[in-house]
Amino acid sequence: MSLLLLLAACAAPGGDASSPSPSPTDDATSSPSASPDDDTDVDMPDAPAEIPDRIWAGILDELADLEDSDDAPTVVTAEAVTWSDGSIGCPQPDMVYTQALVPGYRVVIEVGGEELHFHASESGTVVLCDDPQPPIDDR
């Protein structure tokens, strides 16, 4: 009997309706324009259709940490791309990166007249690039 309980506890997710797992859209349904500790009234842009919610959430987190303007951010570019290596177009000195093609995203957001370049991998890494390098292509 205890073996059955152990196997049931290890079953694949979704089998037990009594313990719902969060859906990937749970964060997307909350207001992206303000966080509980946000003292500004700046509206954040909606997620572009080309960018998955988990990537967009990472970009909004970075924006919230950096934003010091009263201007609303606007999306200039949002696209799926392929990066030439693991640096996802943001190589740093003295770092070693995988030398494989990396599918990901490039998002450029303007805030207060300044363009911010965000690069991401499909796996969820989001980086704000000071010296952005171009992808090898747009997917």
C-alpha cells in the first residue's frame, strides 16, 4: 500500500486536480505595469506576440530595476533570432561561451530617448546588453 502512495506522489504533473500547478500565463495575467513595491505610475508595454511570456517577464524585471525615467517604455523591436554562440550577442571579457547556435530573441525598448537592448535565449536567459552584437539571422 505504501508503495502505491509513493508511486502516486511521483506521478506526472496534471494527474491530480487537487493540487493545481501554476500555468505559464499566471504571471502574464497579473498587471505588468506595476509591482507591489513600484512607486511609479509608468505603464509598462504589453508583451509583443513574438516574445514568450517568461522572456517578457524577465525583460520587465530588468526594466523595473533600471528604469529611472517618468517616460513610458515603448517596444522598438521584438523578434525571434538565432545567436551565433552562448553569449547571445552580449559577449563579456574573459568569459567562455558555448560555440553552438542559440535560438532566442532580441527586444529593443526605448525609455526617455534611450534604447535598451535585451537579448534572450529560448531557455529563459535575459541579458541587458551594453554593446549588443547582431544575431546571425532573424528566424
